[in-house]
Amino acid sequence: MAYGGVATADYEADLAAGAVPMPSVAGNSASAAAAAAARRNIEDTLDEPVLETVLRDLRSIRDKLKMVLLPNPNKSVLRDWDLWGPLLLCLTLSIRLSITAPSSQASTVFTTIFVIIWCGSIVVTYNSKFLGGKLSVFQSVCVLGYCIFPLVLASIASLFLPSIILRAIFVAAAIGWSIVASLGFLSDVNLGNRRALAVYPMCLFYFVIGWMILISKSLFG
């Protein structure tokens, strides 16, 4: 009993002197606060009206399209990825090209464009991943899908341009714009000296879409 009493007295003396470290709860408190904030954000999102959710998604799509049009992209798009924007752009381009296609081929053109965009972006994504890219599949598909926006604009412009030369200029500029925008978003992907192997399929992807736009008909011939 005396030994135990001495040990207890020594421990209490060390504790009073600060020699015994106390377990810190600061990290646990911070983690708990972050988790609580995340839960509150999820609950706020679930409780918000449907119209507010739609408007929030549309604002996000608008901001991403602005980043595609401007040559200084924000890398936060890689964290806040979505597929609504690429889906809307894909539908717009498919409908635009099917409008001027022969009536017997309209559905085929629509399906072909849809398949080229989605399957092509997935192939380009997995090619970069096999080469050592660190982006997730959805992040890469999001970037590639949003970067067809200049091509969508070129397809709408070519609807009113009967001259093949003018259409070729618009399409070539759109292809270059899409490639530059994609490279800007993906500039921090670590590919080392294999970067060209990842860029080539991306260029081919946008070139095929541009070629489909170029050979489509306009409203005036």
C-alpha cells in the first residue's frame, strides 16, 4: 500500500508540474466541427427548394463555360465536377447537326454525335490514366465535355454560313480553342515526358467533332 501511495503521490506531483502530457482534444474538436458543418450543408441542400437547386446548377454551368471561354482556367473545376453541362452541350450539338441532316439520317447523326462525344471522352480519359494521369474519370470527362463549348458555338455559326471557307475558319478556330482550354485545365496532370501521348488523342477527339461540323449543311445551302 505504501508503494502504491508513493507512486500516486509522484504522479500527482508530475501532473501538477505539467510533466505528464494531457490528451489534446483540439484536433478531435476541429474534425467534429468540420463533420458537423458538412452535415449541415448536406441538410441545407436536401431541404432547399427544387428551383433553388436548379438555379444553383445552372450558375455552376455558366461559371464553367466562362472558364472555357477565358484563357485563364480555374483548377477548382476539377474538384467541383459535374456532367450536366457536358450533357447539355452534347444534346445541343447533336440536335444542331441532326437538323440539317437528311431526314432519313437525322436519328443516325444524332446518335453518332452522342456516341462520339461520350465514348471519345472516356477513351481519352483512360488513355491519360494509363499514362499516369491522376485525374478521376469524372473529372476528366467533365473537362473534355465542357471544352466542346467553342465547337458548339462554331456549329451554330456554321448553320448560317453557306461558304465552306468561312465555316472551315470558324471550325479550325473552335478546335484550337477547345484544345487550348483542355490543356489549361489539365496542365497540372503529372504525365512527364509522356504528355504528347495524352495530348494527341485529345486533339484527335476535337478534330473528329470539328470535321462532323464542317461537313454538315447550313440553312442556306
